[in-house]
Amino acid sequence: MSSREFGRTFWRNQTAVDYALPDLAAGGLDDHNFRLLADGIPTLCWIANGDGYIVWYNRRWHEYCGSTPAQMEGWGWQSVHDPAQLPSVMQRWQASIATGEPFEMTFPLRGADGVFRPFLTRIQPMRDASGRVRRWFGVNTEVSAQVQAEQALRDSEMQARADAERVQLALAAGAIIGTWVWDIPANRFTIDDNFAVNFGLDPALGREGLSLEQVTMTVHPDDQAGLAAAIQDALARGGDYAHQYRVRRRDGRYHWIEANGRVELRDGKPVRFPGVLLDVNARHAAEAALRETEERLRLATQVAEIGFWDYDPATDVLIWPPLVREMFGVAEDVPVTIADFYEGLHPDDREPTTAAFAAAADPVRRALYDVEYRTIGRNDGALRWVAAKGRGLFDDAGHCVRLIGTAIDITARKTAEARLRDLNERLEVANEEIKRYAHVVSHDLRAPLVNIMGFAQELQSQRDEMFAAGELPKTDPLRVQAERDFDESLSFIRAATQKMDGLITAILKVSRHGQQPLHPEPLDMEALVRKLADAIRHQTETAGAVVTIEPLPPLVADPLAVGQIFGNLLDNAVKYLEPGRPGRITVSGEARGREVVVHVADNGRGIRPEDQARVFELFQRAGTRDQPGEGIGLAHVKSLVGRMHGNISLISEAGVGTTFTVTLPRTPAN
């Protein structure tokens, strides 16, 4: 009968056939009693043929593994083994099968709950008279508690060795300044002489034994509550204890020490508490000095409004004090990494700033990190300018271990610089305008002045003749001609002076309007333009024109300046309509982002291309001069638009009409 057939017959008949019972129990133990015995033991056991094919398991095996006999028959036991250790188990088991030597090994088996637990497995061979192995008897005993105990023992021994090494090193360095052993149930402290000296106690009493209260009475009053709490915590949980506090020495001065020990428990209760004292006074002094230095640095940087930053590439830890966090709009209680730094940069500044940071961390270049960039606040969305400087710190192997530096909020400076650039640009424009104005004014003022000088010289040259003619009778032809010539000269002089007076008055008007301060306020543009149109309704109706005002977006600006701008444009649109053609004037507008655009369109005479470039210049007029004016209206409009950081342009076609487009910021520029 083959081994597989034997196994199947065994399970079917629940008998041992002829394979084991006589050999198992020479004393007469039958198959039934053997199975009762095997199923009753707490360990896992099984029987295999000589070739290792397992034919029977006891009940405890199936209860633990959650298996059935059919699943485990033969080599099915491999399914409950740890796959990582199964190859070594198979190698050992196959070696025993080949040699007939007993097998012993500890390995994990998976329980019905899916948890692997360690089992000590022993397998003994059963031989026939010829010495051939007929059966194998295996027993698996769970050793979880033993393994844990052994591991705990190893850990304890390792900890003890480490503690001993530390004690030896501390003793060699003179760091340990005393030892103690506290018998907790008896409340008896035994201390060495060094302990007594450092606590300001009598060494003789320390050798005899003191109470906890006697030992701690020299502890600084401010540290006693903390010490008592630390001791109670150690007694409650057992194990390691460490606490720092001050004690008063014999000279009356307090000294910083650190007590290290371990509470030993027995049946869950503290029974023994040995330990050592370490001198940490120098360390505390250094820490206090460091804190003082850091506080001075903090105050200095706070007063100077200079922030610092410290980055560890190995741990990706980025240190930002509150001042730098404010530059990035990050709350004080939120951890930050280098990713937060990069994400907080303005998109246009991210690439150059990242490149500069990488250059500072490069072991070859080791460049100075000196950049200016914009940030967008994470929480407030505010745009800020930051000037940052720093450098990398490198170890002996050339690796960058830290990057440190400073950061300054330069938003105010950048705003001032932008304002200065704007003012300079406006000044350049103003200077160009002044040059043009000077040329125009000198030309226009010179013309009437030349007339005055010419006619004055003519009067002077004819003075004697006129005086002589004055003696003649009124009807004398010579006197009549002399008076006519005199009146004509005076009229030319008077006209020239009136022209000069008009020019000077216009210049003063433009100057006064340019100096008036602007007072922005929210404007209902549609209502404002409608009011301006109503003011010229008489002229509009006289010209037979119609003014259409479409919906206009609101605006925040100086109402007087805006009124003068669109009042001039409407007035010009009516004045320069084409005679004989019904006038159409349309005011429309739209909002474009942060700007408001308003169009004033007419179907009037239009402006020739060669005249369009100079209509905004002072005293310049285009086309037929059949309307009163000094040529300062559009120049004044352009000046006002420029003061409000806007722009004005025109599109015109002679005989068709003109459209003026005014672009203004929706809110005043700072």
C-alpha cells in the first residue's frame, strides 16, 4: 500500500491498520486510546510516513491552524508556514528524512486568526527491525512566552551593558558626582560621600541612611514641586527616571544637577530606586548665555526688522521666525518646509530664486545667496517684496548641511522706487510738455509783441508830423490822415495786447488746474455725464444734435477733474459738428480689469491725420477756426488724465467724425 493510500484508508477507517500500534505501545495501548491521548494533549502533534508524507494530525493542530484533515494531508502543512522561513524548514526536514536523524527547529506557524506564532518542533524517527525509518512522530510546542522572555532578557542585558558603559564613561570624564540607592518600602536613602557633598548633607548620615524628605530639603524651593512630580511619575510607571533641578551646597550657592535612575518593580510595586547624579551646571550656564545671546539677537533683528532663516537639507526642516512667516503670510503655528518657500514665491520670481538657492547649496560653486523676490501670502494673498541673503555650510566631505541667512521686507522701498520711477517718467513727460509749451508760448507771445513794437516805432517815427498836423484845422486833409494813421496804430497795439492778455490768462488757467489737489470719491459716471450733457443742452438743441448716454461703469476719482475732462470733450463735440447734418454724440464705456474705458463719439467735422498729433498741445487748434477758443481745452484734458494715471487717444476721419477714448484706473493709483 502506498503512503497516500495508507493515509486515505486511515482517515476513512479511523484505525491505524498495521502501521503503528504494536510499535507505539508495547504495553498494550490500542488505537482508540492512543487517539484519545493524542487529541487531549495541549501541543500540536502528527505522524508521517518514512518519506515525510504526513498522514495524521491531532485535534489541537486543526484547532490552532483552522484546517481540515484533507487540507493538511501529505505536504499541505506548508500552507501554514511563514513563506520567508519555509525554504530553510524544508531543507532541514528533507535532510532528516534522508539521514534518519531527529529534527529540532523553532519556526512560526500561522494560526486560524492569521497570526504567526513561534513553535519549537521536535520530530523523532520510528525504525523497524532492519533500522529503516517506518514513521516520524512530530510535536510542535508554542514558545511565544519563552521567545518574548528571551528577547526581554537580551534587551535587558543590552541595556545593562549600555548603562554600564555610560557609567564607566561618565566616571572617567568626572561627570558623575554621586550615587544613591533608595529602599522604597523602608524609605531609606543610602548615598555616597560625593552625593552628600553636592546636596550639602552630612556624609556620615548618608551612609547610615536618610529619608526622601531629608535628601530633598536642600532642593531649590522653585524646583521642589517639579521634582516631587517627577519622582511620583517614576514610581507609578517604573523604569527610567531623569530630572534636572538645583540643590544648595554647603557654601549656600545653588548648583544645577541631573538625577538619572531606574525604578525597579516587584509585583507591580516599586521596591528599589538606584541612580547617579550628573553635574550639568556648566551646561545650564552655557544654555543661559545662549538664550541671552539669542534674545539680544532677536531684539536686534526685531528693531532692525531683519528676519533670519535656517534650512537643513537632510531633514527638510525650515526654521522661520514670526517676522519671516509674516513675509510669506504663514501662521506661526504651521510647520514649514522648503516646498512652502517655493510655493510662496511669485511665479515670475520662482525660477531665478530657485537657481540662486541651488547655487548656494552647490559644493562646487558655493555662491552667495543674494536675491530680491516677491511673495504671495498664503493666508492673506498680499504681495510683498523680500530681500534675502545667505550662504551654505558644508561638511568635510563637501556636502551642504545647512543654509542660513537673513530676510528683509522691502515692500515699502520697492513701492517708493516704483513711485519714484513713475514720478520721474511723469517729470520727463512734463519737461517735454514744458519745452513744447515754451516754444508755443514764445512763438505766440512774440507775434503780438512784434506788432506792438512795430506800430510803436511807426508812431515814434511820425511823432513830429502828427504834432504838426495837430496844429492844422480839423478838416485839413493832412490832419485827418494823421489822426486816421494814429488810431489805426493804436488799434493794432490794443489788439496785440489783448491777444497777449488772453494767452497769459490761458497759461495761468492751465497752471492753476495742474496744481489743484485731487480728492477721489466713488462716482456714478452715468449720472455725472448726464449732468454735463444737461449743462450744454441749449447749445445741443441749437445745433440740432442728440446726445446718447449708454450705461457706464462706476469709477473712484476726483469729480471735478472728471467733470472737466468729459465737459471739454462734450463741448468740443457740439462745437465742431458738421453744419447741415443732424448731430449724433454718443458716450459709452466698459470696465476692463482694473480700468474703466469711456468713449465720446461724434459725427462732426473730424480731424485731418496731419493735425491729430498736435491737438493735445497747448494753443494748438485744428481745421477751420470759426469757433472761439484759445486752443487749451484738449491740452488741459490730457494733463488731467495724466495726473490720474490714465490715457487719452483719438480716432478720427475728416468729414465722418471723431471718437475720443479715455482710460482711467477704477481706483486711484497709490
